Amino acid sequence: MDSNQSMRLLSAWIGQIGDLGLNLLWRFIHIVVSLWYIVSGIFEAIESYAITLGLNKKYGSIDLEKLRCLAVVVDIEAAQDVANVVELLQWLTTIGVKQVGLFDSQGLLKKSKDLILETVPGSMLLEEIEKDVAPDGKRIALEFISSSDNKEAVMKAANILLQRYLKSSHPEDDKGEDFFTESHLNDALRVVGENVHVPDLLLVYGPIRSHLGFPAWRLRYTEIVHMGTLKYMRYGSLLKAIHKFTGVHQNYGT
Amino acid sequence: MNFMIHANHLLVLFTISTMLSVLWFLLSLLSLLLLPCLRPCFPAKGSLKNKKKIDKGTYVVGEEETPKELQRELMPRHVAVIMDGNRRWAKQTGLLTSQGYEAGAKRLLEFADLCFKLGINTVSAFAFSTENWGRHKIEVKCLMYLFQRYLKSKIQFFQSKEIRVSVIGNLAKIPESLLRTVHELEEATKSYKKKHLILAIDYSGRFDILGACKNIVKKSEQGLIREEDVDETFFERELQTRCTEFPSPDLLIRTSGEQRISNFFLWQLAYTEFFFSPVLWPDFDKQKFIEALVSYQRRDRRFGSRL
């Protein structure tokens, strides 16, 4: 009887030790994973600050010839805080970006464009530049885009093409095969007041890895980079993304 | 015979058990650290016993239970994939370009089969873009032959799995033999509803939008529609993705590290979640796909509903 009791006691102890071991293992793994995230976060922050301070020579000079037009997608929540957008534009001006399209789906930035143009030194509307007001020095041309410039604009352009086609004298058997080309649609989009500048790089600020309805027609070969939330944006990360883009080779399907 | 276990015996046993548990703990830790290094050497648990062999060495994953890290109710309904990196994969593995494409085609079947088993309704694959005509003539010819041969050989497979196959794109320039196979395949599988594979051959997002404009013109000429009828919903019904119940993908996967849409579903991808993977397409296995789905579901949970 005593031996049975002592064996039970022993097995209970072994069980408890096993449980303790498992518990320790679980906690240890949890600590390791947490530490990994903390360390990688710290490393990213340090790298970002090193880039900002110019300590990383690799990012010292960026050849912006490849980056003719940059677009920024901002989620609705971030678009309500214009201060962050202004700071981002100031950074882009410092880097030397000449043309920026600002997009949020509800057009909140469009509504705040006067405030943004006032606050960002050297900024002007893209339309003004297109009226032969050449940007000089540290000037930045801004375009404000919303969802209405996407599918809605294509719909209006399609209607314009439809009207033009029906008014034109066309052979009976021709069903618009040569009437509807990319240049025709581009032209119709201009008529409805839609710019057709194709961004080379699209930076997405927000929790979603999506372009949130940025005008589809313009996105054919645009490089898309998810930057995290605008709230926690870093100058170093921005510089790194632009630098990485300048090194990307596109073969356009060939 | 009764005997007492003395305190020192208990102490010895306790010490031994403690040492064993510490040893077990260290071994567990070591195995955890070594597991990523060992994974390439061994097949995944049950990976061989659950696989059914299909003709000519193509393996298709057996019946799938939803992996524990995924929630079935948050699965995307439509997954689109840009299968990039077949040529690079062939180069890296010392194979011919054609073998790279062959490996990519096999991977697509495995990928689609896995999608359907996980409850995903529609899979779209960007097989050949309009811009791809700019490649070397021999390479294009080889690709067209591969499409024709592979699709022809898989008609029975698609029927046995009850997968509906639709081919979208311009199709005006593709060889007659491939066109015949496409029609045969679409006809043979058109009655299936639950699983839908869309192959984009000679497809361009801009061409799709322009095609919708042309369709609208034809309909207006025939007096089927009035000008004021043309709205977004109507326009969407004229795009080539009208062949599916879910024209807008919930998730787009692009392999090989490129981070662009490359003239694929331009209109349809407005609110699609992007997942760019550095892995080359023939290496994009089940584990990598689950990573993509986990990333997608995290976003889905955060926003409560699909956009």
C-alpha cells in the first residue's frame, strides 16, 4: 500500500515537473519571439535614424531621374490628420521629388488642398505647372486625387467616347475596333478633367495592403510599396523605399 | 512485503526527474531552433501519405482540413495570382526555360486544388500578358504549345474535380489549336459551379476596360441600351470577369519579389489585398500560401468585413 502511495506521489511529482517544464518552455518561446520583434523594431528604427542623419552613405545621393511622378495613398483615418501629410510632403520636397499625387478615397485631402498648398513651402498645383509655370529649385507639383477620379471618371470618359462614336460617320461593319484605343480613352479622360499621369511609384500609408481605389487606368506598371501607417512614418523608411525603387529593373513583360 | 522509500531515495529520484525534465526542455529548445534548418530535408507531416498521384508525376494535395492558423469563414472568395519567376527558377535550378514553365503549370494546378479545398470559390491566374508577345518568338511558341498540351491533357482532371475553367484575354492572336482546346475545355466544364479557375491568356487590364467600352457601343447600336443606362455596375458586367460570380479578387498574390500589378485586373483590383512574395512561383508551396492567407485574414479581422 505504502509503495503504491509513494509511486503515485512520485508520478504526481514527475507530472508537475513536466508541466512546469512545458510552462517554462512556452514562456521562453514567448519571450524569444517578443524579443525578436523588439530587436527588429529597434534595428529598423536605428537604421531609419542612421539614414536620416546621413550616416548611411548608400542613401546619400538618389538618382531621381527614374522617379518622374510619385503617388501617395493615404487611408481615411490618416487623411483626417493633415499635419502628417504636410510633413510627408516636406520630406519629399527635401528629397527632391518634383511631382506628387495625393490620394484618399473620400477626397478629404482634396478638400484640404488650400491648407496643404499654404503650409508646404514651394508647393503648387499640377495644373498650374501644366500651364507653363515651370517648377524651379525646390518646388513640388501636387495633384489631389479621390475615388471620383477612378471608376467614375472612366465611366464619364466611356460615355464621351460613346457619344463621339455615335455622332461620327462609321461604316456599318465597323464596331469601333479602331475607335476605342488607349489614346482615345486618355483623351476622353482629359476632357472630363482627369489627369492621366502614370505614377512610377505608389506609396501606400495605412493598415491595409491595398491601393484603396487609386485610379486603375494609371496603375499599369506602377511599383507599389506598403509603408505602414502614416502616424508612425519615418524619413529613413521613405528614403529607403525611394532608393530601392531606383534600383528596380522592369522588363515590361518581355 | 511493505517497504518505505527513504527521504534520500526520494531526493535522488527527484533530482533525476528534474535533470530529465531540464534535458527534455533543452532538447525541445534545440529542436525548435533546428526545425527551420531541417524542414527542407524532410517532407511535411503527412505530405506523402495524403497525396494522390495524378498522371505524369503531378502531385495534388489530399483532402484538406483548414489549418489551425486560418479561419474558414474569413477565407477569400476569389484569389488572383501573378505567377512570376518561372524563367528565373529554371535558370537557378539549371533547367531549360520550358521546364520552368512546366513546373509553373504544375504548381498552378496544385495551388488551385488547394484553394478549392480550403473553400475558395474562384482562382484567377495571369498566364500570359499582352506584353509577353514581345518575348523571343521561340519562347512564345513554346509557351503556346505548353498551354495547348497541358490544358488538353487536363480536361479529364478538371471534370473529375468538377472545376469550371474559363479563359479570358484577347485570344485573337493565339494559335488555332490552342483556341480549339480552350473552347473544348470551357464547354466540357461549363456546368460546374463551386470551383472556378480563370486563366488570363493574352490579357491586359487596359484592353479589358477598352473592350467593355466597345461592348457598350455594340449594345447601344443594337438598341439594347440607352446612354443613361451606362453606370459602374453595368460597365462591370461588360468586363471579361463577368464569367465569375465574384469578379473582384479579395486577395492578389504576386511571386518573385516584384511589387506591381503589371496590367493585370486594373479595374477589378480596387480594394484587393496585395501579398507580394519573394519566392519564385514554382517554389510557392502550401506553407507560403498559408502565410498569404494569414496575412489576409489578419487584415480582414481588423476591419470586420470585406471591403
